[in-house]
Amino acid sequence: GHIVESGGASVQPGDSLRLSCVGAGFTFSDAAFSWYRQAPGKEREHVATIYSTETLKEYSDSANGRFTISRDNRRSTVYLQMTDLKPEDTGVYYCHRMNYDTWGQGTQVTVSS
């Protein structure tokens, strides 16, 4: 199976953005997914996780309260809704299918005035 991210853009501080991660070639509803991000010159860091039990979610400290992870199994899609974006949120955002260690190609988010 594979996963593909989309939705990245260049936005201004305080804006909102929604990223999507579409999966194919596997039983999407059974899978757990995470969003990670990597800023220039920094290591990839965890942002949020959603398990197959949709109500079970985890967030990093930097995302908690501003970002929301969700999933729509009918559309085989995981979302990351980001609000009140800050320049430090800039980076490439990756979707990760847990257990199978599958990564998408990433989508660029740039927050700048």
C-alpha cells in the first residue's frame, strides 16, 4: 500500500490549513496514522497520531490545542486541521502509516508574513 499527502501551501501567521493523507492498497480502517514534520536543518518530529479507534488520538505539545487529526475511512483519508499557524510550524509534513512504516512524499507548509 501507499499514502499520498496534499494540502500544503504558503500562508500567513494566524491562518488555518488542512492537510490530507490518502491511502490505497491496504485496509485503511485497520491502520493507525501519524503526521510528522521536518523543518529545514532539523530532525523530523511527531505532530499527531490517530488510531483505528478514531477517538484515540495523541498530539505533540506544539500541536496540542491548535491542530486536530481526524480520519474518514469511507474516503481512506486522514486529515490534519491546523489553526493559528506560526512561522515555527514551517516545514515538510509527512504522513506515516504505523506498524508498516510507510511514509508519504511530504507536503510543504510555509508560514511567513
